[in-house]
Amino acid sequence: MSTFRYPHMEKQRDVWKWKCKCFLPIFTKKEMFNCWIWIFILLCRRSIADENSTRDADIFPSSPEIERGSTLKLFCVLGKHYTPHRNASHIIWKLNRELIAQENYNIVNETVSSITINNFTHNKAHVKCFIKYLGKEQLLVHTEVKSGFPPDTPRNISCIYDVDIKLTCNWTSGRETNLATNYTLHRKIMSVQGPIMQEWKISVCQSKTESCSFHYPNIPFGDNLCFQVKAENVLGEASSDCVPINMEEIERFQPPEILSLKKYAGIKQLLTVTWKIPEKSTRLLDVKCQIRYRNLYLNSSEIDTVMVASGEEISTHNLTGLWDSTEYLVAIRCISVESKLWSEWCKEEMATTEDKAPSEKVDLWRVIESSTSSGNRSVYLMWKLLSNFPPHGRILGYKIQYFPENNAALQMTNFTSDKKITLLLNEEAYIISLTAYNSAGNSPAAILRIPSTDEKSSQIIEAVRTFTTEEEVILEWTVSKPEVTEYVVEWYEEMETDPFCRSWQYISNSTKWKPNKKNFKSFVCYNMSVYPIYGNKVAAPYSIQTYVQEKKPSEGPVADTGFPGKNEVTIKWNEISKDKRNGFINNYTIFYKPEGGKELNETVNSDVLQYTLRSLQANTQYTVYIMASNRAGGTSGEPKTFKTLKFNKEDVIFIALPVGLSMLFLLGLWITCIMKKHLFKKVCWPDVPNPAESVAVQWPLDTAMGVACEDKTRGLENISVLEDCFPEEEHERSLLMDCEKCVSGSTDINTNEAQNISEYKLTLLNSDKKILNNEEQEVAKHLSPSMPYIITDQDFRSQIHSALIPSKKLQPIKMLEDDLCDSQQISIKNEENDNEEVLNREDFSEKSPFNPYLRNSVKTREFLVSENLSEHSKNEPKSQATVLPGLQQNVVGQSYITLDMVGLATAQ
């Protein structure tokens, strides 16, 4: 136990040392008081720490560092706080978070437990000591364990002596120890005593890295020094051999200082540089310096070497063979002739050589806009310096001269410092000359001809094609005139609208152009044109479009379904914007799918922007989207939905046409009825003459009113209406035949008058089983005196005729009963002459619609018999009698009966 080190004991020793130091010096009262306070605080903290450590536990050795792969052994000691209830058997060990196996435990005594771990390979690990009691684990103490290697012997010792500043040595330590390692650099003086070489230590330098420096003035200069490095850690130490190093060989100067760098007027291609060597570097030995000058135009460097004699501080050197009007950067470094180490490069200085007039003409090109209505046009001139070396000198500006081709006296001149200008020219042909100038003179003129607006140039180039390789874009063309040997290739981005952003290049003696792909942007469309040049004229160009590299479009077309039909729909879409095509569109594919069905597609060419999908299902919802494709792939647009119609136009027309025609027919019929309502009323509902308003006789108003007043329920309520059973055509013939019979028997009219009248009535009427009752006779009594007229057969015909021709009027004839046959006879005799005239003029059965009321009036007959009629006449049978409502004179809407072919006899 005594062999182990207890850290708390060492700390207590240090504290007492500090206590002793507090008493030795002579303090003031205040300082002495502060010292006693600190002693008291430290004693209290120590007593508490001792109590806790005794009460809890301790682990030793604390924070051990062992060799990688060796055996680790630790001890855990319980304090008095845990005894006698717990002992070392309750201690368990963990490595990091893993429980160590029980076979590695060792119980030393009741309060001490040890752990042994063989082949410990962790770089760093935590070993923890726990006490387990009643199923609970409590951490007692833990420690950090590191494993590593002893140091290797340092090697490759080298030193650099910065004159009068510092001496720095470097070495390699070998294998990484993974433990804290300290290095000590020993500088020794070697002396020879006989055959034995002795080493005397002068100074040491300590470091934790692989470098250490001695600083001025602790830097003795000599040629008999050696250097040794010693490495050590907790696992061991190792020392290198003492390596002899000549101080003159490791001497390094400070960088020199450039005093001036200038050109001389009138001397071309020359710069003079002057520099100063640091004073501490001027020894008895000569110094060698290097001058580096770098051409900024080429970004390349050259070096001149200059020897400086010992003792010289300032040196001068001329740099020759430089380019005219070119900027150069100059830097210098120096070295002793005995040393192996160059100084650092000094700070660079810049200067420009003497100007020279530009020796090459500029590279000139133009873009010509179409002429306006006034005949003027804009010509955009742009130029660049040729890429030949050496450069043409510093350019101060450019002079542009231009004049009409046919009139050089009208020359105009412009100056500019830019590399572009816009000229406003008329429709004539122009000659343009451009020169660059600087302080030494002008460059040769670049000449370009602008053709007139009405000049037509021939098409010399027949075809142009382009393709790409891994690193190049190849453009080649064929021409119809082999004598043309110079061309201009012009290219620019398709979306570029600024004429000055175009690029061009002159090609001579070749029909192929191979630029690098890095000069073009990927996924961008370029317009390329090839212009043949013969003499000072530029022929018509041949233009194409190309992509250096393609990828699928950034977005797809948006479908517009429009108005779907029943079985078809027309899909329309717009072209993808040029900046999102990323290549040439080869085709469009329309994908469409019915709801719950299989997806179908149709592919069309790139120039088609609408397509009609046919054979679709009626009244069905579809989803449609369009994919635009190029050589790199395809991109689909946003899906759209549409629903086909249940009926198409033909179906709607087929349904709507009959309905419309029916409505038009009904509308026409309604309009006709409105316009012809009087005619229809006259035909269908004729005005029936009211006997009360007749002018033929005068109604006895007082009698009629008396009858109405006596009994409103009486009157004509029981009037019998006799309806004919014969057809309409036979009815009239029967009437005529009856009249002929009456005429033939007219010789004895006085004797057989009553009998003939009865026979005529019997022929006219169908036998009726009903007979007028007493009320009918009573009405006849009241009406007979006021209606003493008879309507003859002629009057019947006149009544029918009057229904069709209003100019005809019935002629009521007031006759006695004994004159009936005479009038009928006269009527029959005149019938032969009038029948043809009357019936031919008004053929109511064929040419005019028959009045239904008159037809009823023919079929139906009413007899009102007076009390004074003969008994024979009263007992005449009646046919099909019906009871009518009571008759009231001059009452609107009342029922009444037309009396025709009926004779009324009044008993006066």
C-alpha cells in the first residue's frame, strides 16, 4: 500500500510549503492578516476533503498512463462511511459504460478491491468504481486511463539561421505517442582534444512540438556547432545523435527592398530596377540575387540572376526584351554564396514598358437593322483586339471614319474609347474604316463595307450542320463557290436581343470551325450564322440553331380542353417558353384517361399545337395532360380534367327541331286565331238572329212583359224541339218533294187546306210521341197575336243564303194559312230558274262551311200552335220534342228557336 501515490497527500504537502513561505518574508500587518485568512480557509477545505475521502472512497493510481497493450491494475478503497454494513465484495467495476467481468476482480481486504485488465488497447477510457447494495448501484469514484507509446528517436534535424533574428531547428518525432511528450533541443560546441571529440553544452530549447527556436542575441555564430534532440514522456525517453551544422550554410537573408522600377523615354522594351540588400546581410562573402518579372498580359514569369559584391548595399539591373506597352510585376530575393537558403521574395512592384503604335488592325464586325419607313437604318459596329502576341500596346481610343461608297467627300469621323458604336445610315452603301491609337501612333485601318438596302447578295453557302464532341462544338458548311476562302461565324443566345452581345470569329481557308464547349452555356439555344466574305463584300449568311448540351424541358405544356363534345374534344396548348425548353422539342404526347379506365396516349409532331381526341365515351370525366419531349427526355404539364357531353349538337338539333317547329306552328296558329278571330267566330260561333230585335214585326212589349211578370217559371219551358232524323242532303230534297205534292193538290185548296197542311207537317217531321202540354198552348196564346207571319220555302233558302252572304235578307211574308200552298207553288215554279243561279253562286256544302246553327235549324223544327188552329193541326204529332228553358224577350244569352218552314196561324 505504501508504494502507491496518494494525490491528496501530495496536495497537502504543497499547501504546507505555501504556509511556510508565508512566514519567511517580512510582511506588513495587512498582508500578514490576509495570509492567516487564506491559511484558515485552506485548512478548512482540506479537512472537509479528508473527511469526504475517508467517508466515501478513493481509486489509485489516479489518471494512469500505460503503454498500449499492457496490463492495467487499479484499486478502489472504501471509506469509513460504508463500513461495517458494506465491504469490498459489494464493489463492481465498469470500463466506460460496460460492466467488467467478475473474474477480473480481486478482493484485497474488507475495504479494498482491485481490477486487472489485460491487453489494454483504448487510447483513452474511463474506469468507474461502484458499490452495489440492496440492488442499487452507487458511483464511488472514477479515473481516466490513457494508453500510448514511448517516444521514438528524433530524426532529420535541420536548422535555419535568419541573420541576427533567430535560429530555428526542426525534426521528425517518428511514431505518434498519444501521450504528452516533451522535446529538448541541445546546442553544443564541438572541440577536438587529441583523437577524442568532446561536446560542450551551451544552451537548450524546450518544446512540445517538432520545432524550437533560439532568439537573438542568444545565437553564437560558428562552424563547430552540433544539435541534439531529446524526447521523453511517462513511458520513456529517446535522444538523437548530435548533428553538426555549419552556420554559414544555414544562413538566410532578409528579403531585399526594391527602391525603384521605371522605364526610360524613347527606349522600347526595357525596365530598370534598383534594390537594397539589408545591412546585416552584407558580409565578407558575395551575395547572389534573382529578379523575377512577370508579364501580366501572359501571366508568365522570367528570372534574371545578378551577383552583388560583398559590402554593396544597393544594386541596379536593366530588364530587356520586354513587350511594348505591357505591364510587368517585379520581385527580388538574395542568397549568400556559401548558404543553401534563399531569402523570401520581396514585395512585388509594377511598371509598364514604353508605348508603341498598335501594329495590328482591330477585329471589326457589324449588325445591320432593317431600314425604317424614312429610309434610315441603324448599324451596330463592334470590334476587339486580335489575340496575336506581342500585344498591340495600350490603346487610348478608336477612330471611326465612314462615307458613302459613291461619294468619299462626305466622310464623317467619330471617336470613342469603347469597343462599340451605333451609326445611323441611309439606304446607300457605305465604307467604314476603324483604327486604334495610343501615344505612339495609330494601328492599321480595319475596313468594312455596309451594303445598300436594295442590294441583293447571292447565297453562296449551301448547307450548315453542327455537332458536338466531349470537348468541342464542330460547325461545318458547304459552299457553291470554292474561290471564297474567308468567312465570319456569328453566334449569340436565342433570347439575347442586344446586338452588341453577339460574338464572331473570322475563319480563313477552312469550312470548319471547332470552338471549345466551355465557350457556350449548356441547355441554351444559340443562333449561328456563317457569312462568306469575298473582297470587301459580305454575302448572304446561312443560319441555324443549336444546343451544345440538352436536358429535358423545365416544364410541360398546359392543356386547354375548350368545350368538349359528346365523343370528342379538341386539346390545345401553347409552346413552352424558349428559356425552359432546354433542347429542341421533338414531339408532344397527349395522355388521357377516363375515370376508372386505362390511360391512352397520342403523339404528334412538334409543330402541332392542337389535337382532337375522338371515340371518347359520352358523359364521362377524363384526365388529360401533355408531355413535351426532346432528345434528353420529356416533361409533363399540369393535368386537366374535362367531361364529355351527354348529347352532341346533332342530338340537340334532332330533339329541338321538332319541338321548335311545334312551337312555331302553335305560335302561328295563335297569331292566326288572333288575326282571324272574327272569321272563326263567324264560322264556328255565328251570331244567331234574335227574334226580339226583328224589324219585320213589332213585339207586343206589354203582353210579353206581362207574361214574364205573371210567372217567370212559365213561358217556353216545355217547348218541344223536333229534330229531323234524315240526313242533311235528304232533308232538303224531302222538303222540296213535299212542296211539289202540295202544289199538285192545290186545285182543291179550299176543301183540303187543313189536311194538306197536316200532311206537309207530317212529311216534314218525324212522328213524335210527345204533344204540347197546356203550358205550351198557353204560351202560344200569348205569342200568336204578336207573331202573325209565315216563312216559306223560298225564305228558308234565303235564310241559308244570308248566312253566307250578308247582303241577302229573309223576307218574312205575312200570309194567311190558306195562301200557304199558293206561295209554295210560286216558289216551286221559280225554283227551276233560280235554283241553278242560287246554288251555283253559294254552294254551302262544297265552297263554304256550313253553319252548324242553320243545320240544326233545318234538322229541328218548333211549332207554336195557336188556340184558334184547327183541331187537326193541334193534334199533329211532333218529332223528338225537348223542353227548353223559359223565354224572355230581349234578354242576353237566352235560348230561342228559329222558326222556318213553319206556318203560324193566328186567330184574330
